Amino acid sequence: MKKENKNRKWWQKLLGIVVRGVGAVLLLAGAVVVWLMATEYQPKEREMLVVSVSEDAGASEKVRNTHIGDTITIMTWNMGYGALGENADFFMDGGKGVMTASKAQVEEHLAQLAEVISACGADAVFLQEADRDSTRSHGIDEMSELERLFQDAGAAYGNAAFAYNFKVKFIPYPLPPIGKVNGGILTFSNLDVESAERVQLPCPFTWPVRLVNLKRCLMLERIPVLDEAGEQTGKELVLVNLHLEAYDSGEGKVAQTKMLREILQAEVDRGNYVIAGGDFNQTFSSVDDQMYPEYEGNWHCGELDVTEFGADFNFVMDNSSPTCRSLDQPYAGADWTQFQYYMIDGFIVSKNLKVESAKTKNLEFVSTDHNPVLLAVTLAE
């Protein structure tokens, strides 16, 4: 009998420990959820952004007015927060990586990005996945670092604007956790930007997933358009930097694309010139991407139906090289002939702009999982 009592007491003690342990875990999880709710990033539908002016004296001289008849160049490039170079895979794409680069690697990738951008000399650069103090990129303010690198190269831009689309105090999954994220879209420009605005896109995620997910947006920059004599025309060149939904079940892309379409159409109806560019996480239905087949088990990019936009726009992607590669495995050392590639970065251009050229620059994904795309357009009368 005494032995039975001892066994019972032993099991009771073990059960008590387990119950207290489970209770502690649940209490901690509850506390984290409450904290995330209290600190959730909740942007307004529309917010004006600060357009910062470069402190580099030479950069201010580069800022120019935009006239009818001018040809301007725009680059778009998803920079993968400086941590998705050729060595990286990522757990959301079927890989294993969470912290995908050391601080030294992030700094090296940023230097490589700055070198390419400086050599390109585009009038404006649309960047996506730019971090400003995130665990995944080792706390580096990538906007400030790029500005410094541009200045060192003698290629500083006259102005810049940044809009958050991912702002979470702590993401507790997976293991090791992602941690703090402060990231978004970033536009550098040598055009005379009058204003910049953040426009909130529909968020497809519900509570509690919404607490630790992206709040995607558009960044609209407005540039007055002058006639050939330098007089105001009342029209604007509207630049739209974007990064649409990636990891939803599809409804997010549909809702965000619909809102984008409505905003672009409204600008065209006002007589404005419009260039929307970035990472659509969709291929355009008008693009031949058969040379980049999708393999089973990899992330699916979806398709943007260009016919839904009407007759006022041209859709521009250069398929001579893929614009993005899969992160299910590192690129370095892989069989590139059997790799998963995508066509998801490009531009939507209003038809009062003549497309002169569009080129994907094949950099073999050394610094980021995307290739840059360069567009040249002329403002028609």
C-alpha cells in the first residue's frame, strides 16, 4: 500500500509539473499576443511621406524638372533586405533558412546593389524589401547605408522617400524566430518630386496572423510636368512604387490589383502620366514566360490579367532573363538549368508615355533573389 501511495505521489508531482509548465507556456503566449495587439502597426488609409533631400551638395544639382518630350529612366529592384543573396534559401519558399545572411554578407550585398544602381544612372529607382532596423538584416538602416554608398561613389540621388509595409516588434516563428522587422519600399530620385504619399492596400490576413504580417502599400510620388517652354501644364508624372502580396491564398493579390487598377485609372483620367513599377508577385498575362516553367512543389506566382485594366496602359516585362528566382534552395552550387525562375517584376505605363526600352539586367542573383529591370519612357504631348 505504501508503495502504491509513493507511485501515486510521484505521478501527481509529475502531472503538477506538466500542468504548471503548460500553464506557463500558455500564459507567455497570451502575453505575447496581447503585446503584439498593443503594438500592431495600423497605418491610415493615406499618409503623406517625408521626401528627404540629399545632404550631398552635388546631388542637389542633379534634380531636374520634367518636361513634355523628356525621356526618363526608371529602375525597379527587389533588394531582398540585403540578405537573400546567392547563398540563401528561405523557409516560406520551401527552404530552411530564417537568418539567411551574416552582417558582413548584408553589408557586402548592399555595396553590390549600390554599385549597380550608381552605374545605371536611372532618374528614379524603385526598391522593395528595404530594411530600417530589422533582426533579419542585423539592425542596419539600409536607406541610410545606400545613401552613404551613393555619395562615396559620386552618384548620390537628390531625394528619397520611404514607406513602411512591414513593421512588427517581434515575429515569434519559426525557430529561430524572425524577430523584429522594420521594412518597406524605397524610392530614390533625381526628379523634382513635389510630394510623396503612402496608400494602404487591402490586407488579406485576419487576426491573429495579421499581427505579425505585412501591411502592404503603394508609394505615390508626384512630379509636376512642364511644357517645352518651362511653363506649368497642370499635369503630373505619377510614380508608383509597389510590392504586392506574395503568400496569401490569392484573394489578397486580387484585391490589391483591383485597388491599383482604380488608382492608376483615376490618375490617367486626370490627364496625368503614370508609371507603376515593382514586384507584382504575379506575371503579366501578356508576357511569354514558357521558358521559365513552374516545377511542382514550388511557390506559385499567379497571373495579372492585363485585359482587366482597359486600353489606357501598356504592360512591360522583359523576358530575356528571369526577374526572380525561387528560394527553395541556395542558388550558388545549384543546377541553374533546372532552377525555378519567375517573371514578376516590371511596369504598368500609361499610354501617353512612349516606351523606348525595357531590359532585365541578369546579375545571376548574387546580391538578391531578384534581377533589376530598367525602363526608359518619353512623355508624349
